[in-house]
Amino acid sequence: IPRLAAELGVDAVFANHDYEPDAIARDAAVAGALAADARPFFTFKDQVIFEKSEVLSQSGTPFTVYTPYKNAWLKRMLAQPDCVAAYPVEALAAKLAPATGETTATLSLEQLGFERTNLSTLAIPAGMSGGARLFDDFLPRLASYGSARNYPACKGPSYLSLHLRFGTVSIRHLVRTVSELSARGQGGEGAAVWLSELIW
């Protein structure tokens, strides 16, 4: 990333927060290398609804038990419905710098430093369209999720974990949809169970 930023002559690098130890170390190294070139590195919340110190106990400390945390999380979401609002990228597209010349070419996995794997043989629907297909397929099964998820022979889970991890589905979209279904009395018990797992 620092090398690419230098090649493109960018003023700053923007990314989303990542919370795993290796990712935190990676981002710190990237920030340090960018700072050495006088390029700021800005990160923002994206893959969660609430993060870090946004949901605390009444004593102002992190929760140590999940159920009270979940209840506080839900209370905050209801008080702050904009936290799951959609942000259509089309409205912001005009603010992006135009891509010209070689920057319009898509780099191969190898050029990005990755090795090809057997992902295609696993038949995992990939990308944003794959995530959307999986979610559409899951919604009719949502009501039975609470019980069906416990039986490997059943098509019970949403299969969206991978998409949530890599941002090819929006956590805000999922939470907003399941919350709206629950508010209309749809989604059954499975909706509450699945929302609880999204909060987790």
C-alpha cells in the first residue's frame, strides 16, 4: 500500500477499521510507512454497527456478559435508527478522483501478491452479487434459522460469514432488513436468533 501510494502520488490513504491482532499490526505498519512519506492514513468504522466504546455498561466499562451487551446494543440501535441507514455510493461517486491511464486496469491476483486457490471449485458465490444471492436465498428460511442452524444436514445457516468478513455484504443492510421484518411480525423466532448473532 505505501509503495502504491507513492507510485500514484496520493495525498492520503483511507481504509476501514479492522479488529483482529494481525490486522491491527498490519495497519500500524502501513500507517508508519505512509507517515515516513508524509502521507496520512485514515481509518473508519464500517464492518460493525457499534464498535469499541460505543456500547458500554452503566458504569462506563465494557460488558463482560453477552446478554446485557446485546440488550444495550438493541436499545442504542432503536434510539439511533440512522446507524443502519443505507449510504448509496452513487450519491458520492462524483467526489471520487477520475481514474485515467494505467490506473483503470484491473490488477491480477498475482500482481497484488496473492496466490490462486481452489475457491472456484468450492462453488462459493463470490463478490457482492454472490452475497446478495445468498441473502435472498436465506430470507425464506429465516423463520426456521433458530433450529435448522444446529443440523449440518439441513440448509440452515445464512452462509454469509465470509461475505461479512470481506465486506461483500453490508452489515447495516442485514441488520436493517431483519429488524424491519421483526417489526412487521415476520421472520419468526429465527429472526431474533439471527439478529443476536449479527450483534455478536
